[in-house]
Amino acid sequence: MEPGRDPVRIAGGGLAGCEAAWQLARRGIPVRLFEMRPVRTTPAHRGPWLAELVCSNSLKAEGLGQASGLLQEEMRRLGSLLLEVAQAHRVPAGQALAVDREGFAREATARLEAEPLVEVVREEVTALGTGGKACTHIILATGPLTSDSLVASLGALTGAQSLYFYDAMAPIVEGDSVDRSVAFAASRYGKGGDDYLNCPFTREEFERFYEALTCARTVPTRDFEEERVFQACQPVETLAAKGPKTLLFGPMKPVGLDDPRTGRRPYAVVQLRREDAEGQRWNLVGFQTKLAYPEQERVFGLIPGLANARFHRLGSLHRNTFVDGPRLLDRYLRLRKTPWVQLAGQLTGVEGYVESAGSGLWAGLNLALRLEGRTPDPLPPETALGALVEHVVASPTRPFQPMNMNFGLLPPLGVKIRDKKKIKEEKARRALEALDAWQAKWLGRGGEGEMMNDE
């Protein structure tokens, strides 16, 4: 790198910004990582740390039979910082990679602050420049709660109005306030040990809870905002409004669980997933909500085992900003009109923790290679990360909508295979082969470490 080159500026110290900073620094490129907290806080965050998880502590399922597991494996091979930190702070959660929320964020912060080429600046970025020094490269990774001023600045560059949808968070309860004579520890079908607490319902208990949930008061959307909620984060009361079976076959499905008090499958179940290694806090799985706070305490207190629960955090609904990627972004996640600006994370239209981190990894990695004087090939669309980028920049769906990683994003195999499990196995094998070939060409190495299996 030439002497005196300005550092790359990264706005946003969330998962995407941290991964981008790490990729640049490990290739010898200086970074100024801007994070506004704790100078200015948000309704979703609780602490001052980088890479703080806010909606859940789960990084989704592991194993190559899962789309999330394939994405995790690709990121490991590309040198992900956050997946390395996650392994050090994981908590039991069956087949999911869940972490101690605070420990994860603290170590990610410490690792980046200790990196000589990363300067962490506790300051809010409120605008993007329009020329001169503005042509220093910037990665915008400000996440779903990007400020109005920065959205306006981004709109001035793109000539397009930013889109948005609403994302919901589930409540968290204190572990010692859960009645363990009612709630029992188990994972579905015995997979993963006794990693979840399960609150079992009789039919009568479920019907009483369902009635209270569907009649409870919600927080209204402001008059000037249109509520568009990402499908995978529908508030539980929105699901309930579609009928009781939506809950019984969704977040409250009792399959694979037997109540030790009766030896039988309950009529319905609410699962609690631990938020920390000691089990001091537990998340109500699938219970994102926009109920008013007093209503949450009343209604969720009807869940068996939670009659005297203390809430560490109540659920909420917040705006999530993203851009029209197919119109604005290229395959390096640059703005087509102003390529010195890259986007990463949920601003691009990926949805989910791992997906956001992965987009940041790609933004940082491809910028690092370009600053070295090379323009790498886009990631192969056969890879999970390449398929996510392809969705962001080329989705034919109108209006454009965010997406989690799923096997449907990967190109067809071109051969007829009836076994769905075999299809996933073959797509995963093809993805990792394609990634290894890309790495061999552009990074001078193939896959790192052993392939994660599907156990």
C-alpha cells in the first residue's frame, strides 16, 4: 500500500462493520471504524460494545445440511473474526450456534481495539461527502436503525428514496424467575441435550393464552410510516391473528417434546433459549412482539412457568432500513453511481446476523484486494455468500425484499435428485469446491480446516 493512503472509513460497528474492518486490517490496510455508541444510543442496543447482538443470541443452525451452516463454513474459510469469537462464547442451544451475548460483544470489541491498523472512533457519521476527500473509500454498515440524516445523505447520492420494513424483538426473562416445576429442560427429539426450557400448555391453557394474546393492545405504527414486517420476524400477535393453528404449527409447536410430568406431548409449547452460559437470562423463541409493555407482562405471564417471571427486556418493533440493491449496487456492494461508497449488512437487503456479517466480510475482502491493485472475480453464485450477493444485486422480485440465506438461492444442480437431503449435500459440496477455487486464485489458498459435518 502506498505511503500516506487515507484509511478506509467504516460507518457502523455492528457485525458487518466489524467483519469488514477485520478483513481490511489483516491485509495491511488501515481502518477508521466509526461507532456512535455510547455517545448516542439506540432503542435496540443495551451496551457500548461493537458487534452487539440485539434481536437474538442465536447465529442459527450449524452443519452443512443447513443453509446457515453452509454460510458459516464459507465464512470460516475466508477468515471470519466473529465466527471465531462465537466459538469461544457459545452456549448450549441444540444444533444452533448461540452465544453469550455480552461475552461475544466484549471479545469482538477487544480484538478490534487491539488491532494496530484499526482505530475505533466513538462518533456518529451523519453524512457522506460529495467530492474531493470524500473519494476516500467508505463502507456504510450502519444497520437497520440508520439515522434519518445519513439516510438522506445516502439518498442524495443514489437519487432514490430508501426503503424500510419493521423488525421485531422477543422478550427476555430472568432465569431464576422461571418456575422449574413447570418448565422442563429438553431439546426437540433429544437433539443437542437439554438446551432449552419448555413451557408446556394444556388445551385449556393455550385457549386462555390465545384469547388474551389476540385481544391485547399493541403499539400503533406512526401515521406517516407504513408497517412492512420481514416475514421471518412476524410479531407473535400478527401470527395469532391468522388463527390458532398458525401458532400450533409455528413457534408453539410441541413436536419432539414430552412433558415429564405427564409423559405425553403437550398441546402447545413455548421454548426459552438461554442468552448466556450461566442461564441467567432466557429468550422467548419466536415471540417477537409489538404489544404494549404492560400487556406483554400480563399476556406472557399466562405462559405456564412464567406466572412470576421478571423481564430483563420486553419485546419491541423497530424500523429496519435497506436500499433497492438491484437498482443501486454492483456485485462488490458498491453504489454504481459513486463506487467509492460500499454498503454492507442489513442496509444491502440481507437479513440475519450471519448474513449481515458475511456481507461485511465480502465488502472488506474485495475492497482490500482492489486496494492491492487487483479486481477479484465476484464470488461464485454457487457459494452461499455469492448467492446472497446475487440476491441483493439481481433479485427480479419487485418490490425488492430482504432475504435470509436458504438453499433455494443456490443455482440448480442440473441433475435430477429426488432426495432433498442429498440435494442439500450436493449443493454444499459444490459451494465449498467453488469457494476453494476462488480462494486459490485470489488469496493463494484453498479451504482452511476440516469441513463441518451435519451432525
